[in-house]
Amino acid sequence: MPSIRVLAEREEKGVRFTSGHTLCAGCAEPMVVRTVLNAIEDPVVVATPTGCLEVATSRFPGTAWNVPWIHVAFENAAAVISGVEAAYKALKKKGLIDKRVRFVVFAGDGGTYDIGFQALSGALERGHDFLYVCLNNEAYMNTGVQRSSATPKCAAATTAPVGEVIPGKPQERKDLTEIVAAHGIPYVAQAAVSHLIDLANKVERAMKYEGPKFINVLTTCPLGWRTPRDSAIQQSKLAVETRYWPLYEVIEGRYKINYKPKERVPIEEWLKTQGRFRHLFRDPRGKELIAQIQAEVDRRWELLLKKEQCFGVGD
Amino acid sequence: MRKAITGHKAVAEAMRQIEPDVVAVYPITPQSEIAEYYAEYVHNGLVRTELIPVESEHSALSACVGAAAAGGRVITATSSQGLALLVEVLYIAAGLRLPIVMALANRALSAPINIHCDHSDAYLARDSGAIQIFAESAQEAYDYMLMAQRIAEDMRVRLPVVVNLDGFTLTHTVQPVDLLDDAVAKAFVGEYKPYAPLLDVEHPVTWGAFAMTDYYFELKRAQQAGMEAAPAVFLEVQREFAKIAGRPYAGFFEAYKLADAEYVLVVLGSTAGTAKVAVDTLRARGMRVGLLKPWLWRPFPAQEVAAALAHAKVVAVLDRALSFGTMGALFEDVAAALYPLEKRPILVNYIYGLGGRDTTVPDLIRVFEELPHVARTEWALRYIGLRE
């Protein structure tokens, strides 16, 4: 498993994702991207749909990518990487390429949960050999914090504002990790930017499998979450501690929860630190809404424990 | 070798001979049989192509863009709503200068939903930056699929090429088609030389960068240069193909009994075949009529079209799609082409064949017979075979 030293050494040997991009101060995305790329030893080709990462790293004539990289549109990164991977197989058959090359998508939650969902499902079903990393910051941050199907219930978003009648997003977030797992692909995981070694380990384990691999990474966003710019790691850590964002894997259909918080930290500990939930602590309806959020967190955690119990990998 | 085959099979045979690295395709009437034939070739081991049976046309062209940027030779095919779904990516393929060839089995766009031929799908992609070629027959569809590969991949051009063939009329009818020997076809198409491929991992490139007010304009102007180079490349490739295949291709369009014609039809695709019979019928009666059938529609060979039509008295341009709120797109191309001439023919625009409405020889004879009575260029549509 790659230690911090190994990751750092690989970065020293050849920087794959360089500084000089224009992602916001305090954005968690570069940490995830660098960790994932450094956890893979083979050469990689990266595809990224439209979004923060794309806009901030590829402004012509500059680029932050020191690996082959492609952006085509918002909804099609999984289809684009399917084509890249198919061309690789074709050229390999012809003997025009002999190296082992790995294929990685970095996409936001909008490009994954919503507009890119069909292309993702298609690519998973066809079984292309690639790793799809969702940089899940829980809203359309690039276009100004509009709600996505990854946005948590009650969070304020510009298309789900806190109004006199409706307090933020009325719906629960989609459980995409489980939907991806239902495709029966060899490797599915949830990770978080606060647990980078866990993420690196997951990438390394994922790359041992032939076929589609998917990692959903909670990637905090100070702009959209309305949190201090130096709090990305704490925010992410609290999401894990409150069991809002469990770290787990589904390897060939077998569940493994990587970290079980010893004590049950109430969800409001996480909610109260973020501007997008501030209204819950001012509005008279807030208490009831927080109870609903807590109930859903508990329900999903219990379900996950049961899945691990029934379909676990064992120790 | 001459074979009696459908337009589908003719396109699929050209694809088999080209043997692209990747084919990504999604079924839609009346294109599906192209995908089906090619899947048979792949599953029977006749070709080494990686077939991607995608979940939509949008993903079909997206996968083609990925594969082409990776360094592969790629082909796809679609029709109608499929074109409408993927047209976003067609603009991007052109902007990224990717030489993707696409067969388009022309079919009417919804609503109302319809499966039969018109050119509303091709017209939707008119300004996409893709080169567009129209075939009159299965033979031409086969020939231009092979030529399209060379035109698309020429470094002076590097653009996607759409080969249009009329849905059902050409795709589903059995016609005699002369196929080149595999070795001859393969030698004509040649080996693909990718440019800055993603899979050259030693030399990483950024494809699909973000360009703002400071660079976007220049990059789009550079794309226009590819389009401007296309006519000369088209003629070079066509000349070479005509020689090896022994076919009478010479120019951007076919001029049928045009040199001394007073009354002329301009029409795309299979209706040109019907028009030739109408021309012959009226010529036998002593009427000086002729036909101009563009093979190359985008880029539009305006100067050559103007020169070929300058002597005519009345030119009827037939459009198989409405461009709502204005005249037919082909009419506007021809009108713009003729504008610089001091002495211009009178122009009239007919809309025909929407949603597969049959256009017959008597229909086109009636059009020709109307032309001597057209006194001045009309900026109003006429319709063929429409119940008012």
C-alpha cells in the first residue's frame, strides 16, 4: 500500500498534475487528483468532463496536466474514455503500442450523478477497463452552486434557495455509490479527501482489477459549502465521523466498511459548521429537519452495516 | 466486383475494407443495418475493429472523439434524431479537428415522428464544421465513404466528414454496386497517421482546452482554414479515386445535360436520379433542361456552382427540408453563389419530399414545365406534391 513517502517520491519523479491551475484557495480537488494519479504507477490518460477541474486546469494556451488529458463536453466523460480505451485495445492488437496504459476519469457530481449518468452506466455495463473518480462536492459549483442530485437535503443552493416556504433542497441525495455497485463491476468505493492514504490504497486496490472501477470521493468545497478556506480537511473528517459519508468498498460484490467511528457523532456537529445549513439553526422548523437528516444518515448506515454483515469480505 | 446490395451493405462493405480501429454506433431506423452488418463482421472475425455498442448516439460520437484523439481511425453512422442527439459532439469533433467519418442515413426529424427520408437531419448539422457529401446511389455512398476517409485525414483538412445517403430510398433498396478489391480499397485509404495522440504517453498533450476571449476567435479561424482547404483536397482525392475505380467523378457536383440547359434543377441525393429521367423525357420533347447535383455540400463550392448555372434562364433549387422562417438552405447557398454575377438566372425554390413523400418523374416534369413561366426570382416557397 502506498505510504505518504511513496506518493511523495512518485510526485518527485514526475509531476502529473502541476501547480499553476486556477482552482479556488482551499479547494479539495487538487489533493484528490494528485493522490489518485500518484497512486498509479503505469502511464495514464485522463478524461475530464466540463466542470471546475476542467475550467481551472486547461485554459489555453496553458495546462496543468503533465499526462495526456482530454475534455469533450459535460455529459460524456465515460463515453469518451470508452473510446480512448477501445482505441488502445485496437492499437495493441495491431502491435502499435506495447506499454500498459491506464485510463482515469475525474468528474464532478453534476457530470456523474446527473447529466453524465447515462454515459457512466453505459460504460460500466460494457465493461471498459478504466477508473472513474467522482470529485463529489455536492452541487454544480463551477456554475455557481446550483443543486445536483448529490446535494444533501436542506442544503442551500442557488436553484434550491432557503425561502420563506421551502428551506433549501427538499429532496435527499441520490445514493450513487450503491447504484454503481448494482452494475456488478469489480470495484466500487467511497473515499474522502480527509483520508488520503485510504484513498491511495483504494486506487491501488482498484487498479488490480480488469474492468470498470469507481470511487466516489467526498471533495469539500469552501465556496459552495460556505466554510472557511482552511477547513476542507476538517469538514471531510466530520462527514466521516458523523457517518454521513462512510468509507467503504464493494469488491466483487463483497462489502467492507473501512472505518467505523467509535462513537455516534450527531449530524448537527457537521451541519452547524457550514453556511449552506445555517438556516437550520435559525429557523423554527430546523430542529425537525435536522432530525429527518439524522434519521436518513442512520438508516443508510444501518443498511450498510447489514450489507457488510451479509455480503462482507470477512477479516 | 459488381454485387446487388443495399445502400446499408455498400456502406458496411466500405467500412469493412477501411477496417477502422474503433466503430461506436447506436441503432436507429433507417441506419441500424449498417451497425448490424458491422457487428457481424466483428463477431465473425472479418475485421479487428473494436466495436463499442454504446447506449446512445451522443455516446457514439463521444466515444469516437475519444478514440480519434487517442490515435485510432474511427467511423460511426446515424440518422435523424440520433444526429440531433449527437450534434453537440459533432461541433466538438470539428473544433478538435478530428477526422471522424459518419454515414448519415437521412431521415426526417420529429415532430411528428416519422422514419422516412428528408434532409432535415443533414441541415441540422449544416453549420457544425463537418464536411458534408451527398450520394445519389448506393454506389456513390460506397465510393464516398472510401474517399471521405482520405479527405478527413488529410493534414490540410483534419475535419469530420458526413456521407449522406437517403434513408430507405438508398439504404434499403438493392442496387448494383461495383466494389473495389479489398487490397485496392485498402491501398487507396492507406495507413492512418494520427496527430498528437493521447496514447503517445511520452508526449502528453491537452485535448479540448478551455479558450476564452483571448484565443477562441483565433482557434475558430484556424478551423475555417481546414474547411477552406477541403475543396482542393476533395478534388485531389476524387481524381485519384476516379482513376483507380474507373468512375466518372470530376468536380464538386455532377452536371447532367447542363452545358446548354435553359431550365435547371439543383437537387441533393437520390432525387437526382429521378430528375435525370425527367431531364431525358423533356430533352426528347425538345426542351433544353438540365440538372446540377452537388456531391460536396459543405464546404459549398459557390464559385463553381455559379459558373455552371450562369447561362441558365431559370434555376429551380429543390430543398428536402424547411428552414423555418426563411428559404431552403440549398436555395440560399445557390442564391448567394449567383449574387456576384452581373447577369443572373431567375431563381425559384421548391420544397419536396418531406417525411418521405414520394417525388416522381411527373412531379419533376411539372416543375420543369412551370419554369418558363417564372418571371422573376421569387422569395416565396413552392411545394411539390403537397396537399394544401
